[in-house]
Amino acid sequence: MIQNLKSEHSIYYMFSNEHVNYLITYSFDFRNEELLSYYISFLRAISGKLNKDTISLLVKTRNDEVVSFPLYVEAIRFAFHEEGMIRTAVRALTLNVYHVGDEAVNKFVASNQHADYFLHLVKFFRGQCISFSVMVSNASKNLGAESSSSLLSAIDEIEDNLYYFRRGVVNETGLGAVTSLYLLCCILRIVKIKDLANTVASALLCHIETFSLRSELKLNGHMSDHGSPDASQNADENNIGPDSCSKSLQVTIPLSSSSQSPKADNNLPQQFTPREALLSFVTCGDDVQVSGSLSLLATLLQTKELDESMVDALGILPQRKQHKKLLLQALVGEETGEEQLFSSESTVVKDGISSELDIYLQKLKDQYGVSCSSPMVGASPRVHRCQVLDALVSLFCRSNISAETLWDGGWLFRQLLPHSKAEFKSHHARLLTDAFHNCTRRLLEETRGTWPDMLVTVLCDEWRKCKRVIEASSLRKDPICMLLPPYRSASEELVSSDSSFIAGERMCHTVKVFVLLHHLHVFSLSRILLDQPPLFSPVDTPEESRAKNAGVNPSGPKPGIEINLVDAVPCRIAFERGKERHFYFLSISMGSSGWVVLAEELVSKPHHGVIRVAAPLAGSNPRIDDKHSRWLHLRIRPSLFSFTDSAKHSSHGKVKSRALVDGRWTLAFRDEESCKFALTMILEETRLQSHEVERRLKPLLELEKDLDSSNPTQPMENKSS
């Protein structure tokens, strides 16, 4: 009845004379769960009608102070009920009460008698976070559909809690690193309070003893030479290699990902900053830790409530904002800004962290009793930017990180590209070049692999996607992704390591990494990135080829099409048990495509036949049987493979699964010579196909030539092709 009241007069009538308060305070037997649901719905319906006038009918006052408010007091008794729907209804009710904005009611709510609700709320949230951390750890070991659903439900409730909070959340040091990174991202994205954001940022720069005792990371070795303002001139550039951690942050990561405190090592320093831990994860952590750290850095960079000077102190102030800040300093006559704006590589850095950091460090000490001391606090923002660049360049040299995570690093790198050559050192460029050449070798191997016919298509597609990702104004990746590793169905876990599915995933990863490294080189040289990759255009099939001799048209062999059997070899194959069929076998290639073909001879037209089956040439892995020299074994992979449909979690946790199964042919030929000829034919056409793909990629692989000229003279790939 209350929900459907429209007349203001009727609402006043219902709420007056203590009738509603009598029902609210009645001693119901709530052991009946259905009754409790009705009761909570009743309270929530009342709260939906509250405003500054109607709320006065439900409270008792004395000397203009509220002394009784049954609706609120009775509702918060069930704020931590085991049933989620009841907790949600109670929070909606309290928000309706707070939204009224009645000063007397707010004073009653915040009084000592009822303020424990907020303390219990934080404790309840802390317990949820601890349980959530255990769920994340278990899910990373075995993530099936059921555990994924439970994890997503827990994520929804935690985010709902953060939306509900009006103040910051108490830090819980017992959480796992990935859970902590996710929660920090959520807090900064959802609880939009300037004081909270700046407090989090300042804490990341501090040495906190309690943090170092429980962290999953421990520093191994020495701090970077960037610790002093002049260190960027003196660093030995040869000490950084693609197979080692960044010189600035060398760490050891325990194999266990549990939230238990690692045993102290007397040989390692016991103090380091959370920011250093983030960069250590980037340089040496696993894929999930790297993803979480990059997500937090990106979230900090995109947090509008965070002072720009704090972002600069973290070393992640974007290039355009750095230049803007220095330009303004130069215009108002500040010596530091002018000196940095027009400085050369040898100029000594003099700029320091602004006073905002000191203010929030003092707040940490005064409000939370946390005394932070770090030699890095007084260091130059340029020192911190150098550390971040070191970590990102080291990340791009790693081969055990997913391409998607590397793209996230590419986005951050694009934001931080320095406005002068003082920060992007020659060793950075050398490392990126070495990583590019290593990836180029892997890409060339793919031209001789299972999917060369799809390589150019995938590369063009990933080129556009990567360009959009790293040129985007913000990193749109949901932090939830760090908690949901790729899902694998039971059937996929049984897939052989030599299956075309595994080969396709590997090819796609190689292409994504190659595209990213190419883009980073272009950006680092301040060049404009092309919308399309520079590729040679396809060429016509030579007249003296098996495809031309067979009379196959440019669209490729299709079942039912007549061909010339001049180069074909007779064979037998059984597609059903006990039913052998006679065919003519032919292997052909046309540009970057190739096929193995089985055709039936036309009785009425000698040396001609009709195509019955055509399968991809690439990945056929021909092999003569060890015991039967007239038998030829072929693997038949699918013609097309949509890599984006492979079983992975989307940003909302939905699972898409598309199993890929390879076929097998065993062809029986008349004699050994015919079998060997068929094998030779396959190898020759495969080689022609691979050479054509490599030829088309050649302009893209020659990085130095490509970067020397913005307008290559070679004929390039057009959009239609």
C-alpha cells in the first residue's frame, strides 16, 4: 500500500500518529525467513517516501534533537545479514535516509550510540576482502564455469560496497597482491574523494615497515642509480638486458601466490615502497601481477581527483601535461621550469616534489600513525619517470607475458613518452630494437608454420586494434580482467601441443607482440603511425605453376569445379570405415594461399576431374608412414580460425568456447615413387606459399628502412586487399 501511495495527503495520514513506528518496532518472530523478507521490504518502502517533511513524522525529538528513529535503528540491525538481498535493501534504506539531508537526523546517525554501524561496515567489508582473496587464489589454480560465477558475484558485491561507502576503506595488510591491486583500482574509480586519492598516492611513495613484512615481493640487490639527481648521467647502459630485470628494480618473487607473509631473508633489505613493488611486478612478476600493476598505474593516471603534482611524483605524468607544466613555469619566470623545458641531456635535474606530498605525508602520520620515510620522497619527478620507463622497456623485452598485457604496457608507455631525449636513453632504444628483431625471427618462423595463409589478415586486423588501444585517451580495460585468467574447457586441456589450435594461438600472440613493438618504435621516434601496415601487394600466380596447369581460377579450388589432372597423382582414401574411394591428389598454391585437393576423374573427359574435397595446404605436416612406404599421412586443419572466439573471458566474465579439431588423411598410393612425388609436391607448394607471405611482409620487417621514410616507395597493401 505504501509503495503505491501517490497522494501527499495520504502519505502524511499513514505516517502520523505513530502507527507506522508501532509496526516497525513490533516484536516479530524473524525465525520465519519469509516474514523477515516482507518486513525488510516494508521498511524499504517507507524509506522511499522520505523527504524533509515526512521524515519528521517518523522521529522523536527532544530540545530540537532527534532521540529516536525506529526506521533507521531497526533496519541496521540486519545490515550484515547472511542473505545478500536483505543487506542490499538495508543499504538502500540508509542511503534514502542520508539523502534527505536533515541535519538533526544526520547528527543522530553519527552519534556515538549509532556510529558503530560504520565501523562494523568496514570490518564486514574487510572480512569480505579476505574471503575474496582466498577465492582469487583458488580460482587462479582451477577456474571453471562455477568458480567463475562465484568470483563474479563476489566482485559485484565488493564493488557495490565501495559505491555505498562515503569514506575510505581500512587497509588490510593480509590480502594477496592481486586482490589488493584490484581493490585499490576499484576504490580510486568508485570512491571519488580527493583526499583519499592523494593519500593513496602519497602512501605508495613511502617506506612502511608493516608493508615490507607482509609483502609478496622482496627487493633483491641494490637500488637504482636513479636515486640521485645526477644518476641518469652516470648509469651504465650496458647493464640492462632483455633477459634480466630492469637495473633499477631487481627483485625475487616467491613461487607461491598465497597471501601468507614470506619468511624474512636477512640478506635482503626489509624496507621498500609500494610503488617499487608495483614496478617490480612489471619487470619480474607473472602475467596477472603485471596486469594488476599496470591497471593500478593507469587508474592513478586517470584519477581526476588526484593532484597533478602527485601524479608527477609517481613518475606517470603524461608527456603533454609535463610539457604544459614546464611551459607554465617558464612563462611565470620559474627558473626550474625554463631550465627543464629547454634542457639538453646533460642538464642536471633540479625539480623536486611539490609541497602537496609533504602535506599528505603529514596526514598519514597524524591521522593513521604511519611514519613514512624514504630517500626517494625528495627525489626529482624525472628520476621516478626514468624508473617507470626502465620497467616498461624491460616488460617489452619479456617473452612470458600475454600480448594483451603488453598492449596495456604500450598504452602507458605512449602516455609517458618524454618530451626530450633526456629520459628515453639509447639503451632503451637498443633494447626495443633487440626485442623487435627477436620477434621478427619468430614472425618469420610463422610464415613457415601452420597458419601462413592467415598471417597477413591477422596482422592487418591486429595493427588497427593495437593502434586504437595505445592511442586511446584512457585504458578501457576493466580491472576485473586481472582476476579472471583465460578459461580452458576440459576438451581444450586435452588438446595436443602440436594441434593447429595451439599453433594458431601462438601465431596470433606473435603477431600482436610484433605489431606493438613496431608501433612503439614509431612513437619513440615521434613518427606518425600509418593506419595500414606497409606491405607489398599480392602478385599474380606465375603461368608455369601447378595452379595454372590445373586451370584453377583465382578464387581457389571449390568442390564441384572441373580441373585439369595433368600434375595429379592417383590415390585411395577411406572417409568411412570399409569404404575406400579412388581420387586424384593435387597440391597447389596461389600467392599466400594453398590447398591439397582430391578430385574424381571424369570418364567422359580424360585427364580432367571434378574437385570433391579441398583443404588448407599449410599445416598439413606430410609424413610417409614408417611401416607402409606407400601411405602418406596429412593433418587437415580448419580453413578459417577466428582467434577472438577462442575460449577466453570477456570483460564481463562471460565464457566463449569454440573447440578446434584437426582432421587426418591417410592417402594410399600405387607405389613408393608416387607417394614420394606427392610428398615433394606438398613441400614445394608449401615453400612457394611461405616465400610469398614473407615477400609481402618484407617492408614491415625492415624496421630501419621503414622508419627512414614516412612514404615508402614500394607498392603497398591497399584496404581492399
